[in-house]
Amino acid sequence: MADSKNISKIGAILSNTAVPLKARFRALFTLKGLGGKVAIDEITSNFKDDSSLLKHEMAYCLGQMQDDYALNVLRNLIEDSSQDTIVRHEAAEALGAIGKLEDLNLLEKYSVSPPVELAETCQLAVSRIHWLQKATEKELSEANLFNSVDPAPPFVDHSLSVEELTSQLLDEEASLFTRYRAMFTLRNMKTKESVLAICQGFKGSSVLFRHEVAYVLGQIAHEASETALTSSLANTSEVDIVRHECAEALGAIATPSCISTLQQFINDKHRIVRESCEVALDMADYEMGNEFQYADALQAVV
């Protein structure tokens, strides 16, 4: 267990703009794993950084930590219109992950106004908090194979077929919450068939939905999704919030062809895509190497 002095040293890596972004990411995820108020303070002190990608990941980590101590910072991020949409959206998702009834008013406030990615995220967060209030013990105890706090839970009905779930996934008349539930149910199947079904989600009209498709494919890290992810990353007319998630997903798959693709876009004109490729290449190095863990910054300071 790290003491507060070592946690502060890791925080210094996170704050140091002179070190490569990939090292700062490793420091961030080390802090996430350590948890506690000191680690949260180290994360939240960096929301004035000029990297929207890093701030987005910081908000993500705070949601995954599920610590009430981070609530006020996340609330302020949602209301801060000077922050990039990708950061505000992730803060809203983090509030949904923590799941406090007291945040419903704030989330409902931003669920009906632009930018649309923030509005849709707030709608999902509201739905998740309402779901938490009535979820059965079976639903709450359902094993999460990916150890993540998701914006929507998978269905507990394991009899649903890939075809039935795909129909729900692609139904643009259904709520995003229902479509996300279908997506996470397909994710948990971890088969080539379910992965290819999720890939069809890139045809969806919602930017937020397409971004989540890429994120989920990165969690599964199945080679069957490489073609779809590569196509979406290479599509320069696609929104950056989607392309950046595609880059990170390719880093998780980490085949030689994925690495080659990431190297092609390391100098992309959009900063968030460039930075995502940098981080993804580091992730690929980890996936292909002999390192014990990705979040290894504690080893560097003790």
C-alpha cells in the first residue's frame, strides 16, 4: 500500500507536462488503482491541463473509483462550458457511475440542451441512477467480466440471442439506455459473432453511441473488430470523440497491423487523435511485452 508521500510523487508525474503523455497516463491509472482522498486530490488538481484527452481520462477514472469525495469536482466540470465537450461528457458519465440521487437535478438540467453528446450522456446517467434504485439483487450481483462500472448494465436474461440483441442495439427508436444494455450484453458474450454484431453499431446516427461502440470493442480486444475500428479511425469525416476511442481500442488489440495503423495516425491534425495514438501505442507495447501491469508508476517512485 502506498503512503501519501509516494502518492504525491505519482501525482507529480501526472502533473508534469514535460514527461511523455504515455507516462502521465500510467501515473493516472496507478492513482485510480490506489484510490483514496490523496489520490483523488492528485487527479483533480489537473483539470486545468491543456490536454482534453488527459482530462477526459481523469474524469473516467474518478467515475470508476466510485468515491463520493470526487462528486463536487465532477459536478463543476459538467457546468464548466470552457471545458471540451469530451471532458464534460465523461464527468456526466462519472456521476452516473457513482449513482447518487442528489445528482439527478443537475443531470436532468443538461440532458435537454446542447451539446448533444453531453445531453445524451446525462440522459444515460439519469437512466442508470433510476435503474440502481429498483435493481434486483441478481442484477446488482451480475458478474462483470471487465471490472468496469458501465453507463448501462447488461441484461440478466442470458437466453437472448445475438440476433435479438443486435436488433435492440441497432433500433434507433429505442432509448439509448436500452441500446447500451444490448451492447454490454453482447460484450459479455465475447464471441466473434457478438463482436461483429457490435461493429454494426458504427452505422448509428448518434456520435455518443458510436464512441461507446469503439470503447466496448477495446474492452473485448478481439481481432474480429480490427477492420471496423481501422475504418472508423481512418475516416477523417468521423468525429474526434469516436476516432480517439477507435485508436485506443486498436492499442488494446495490439496486432502488428493495429500498431501499423496507429503509427499512420500519430501525426493526425487533430490533437486528441494524435494523443490517443501515442497512448494506444504504449498500451500495445504493454500488451505485447512482459510487463506485470500497465499502471506501474508506483514502481518508479518507491
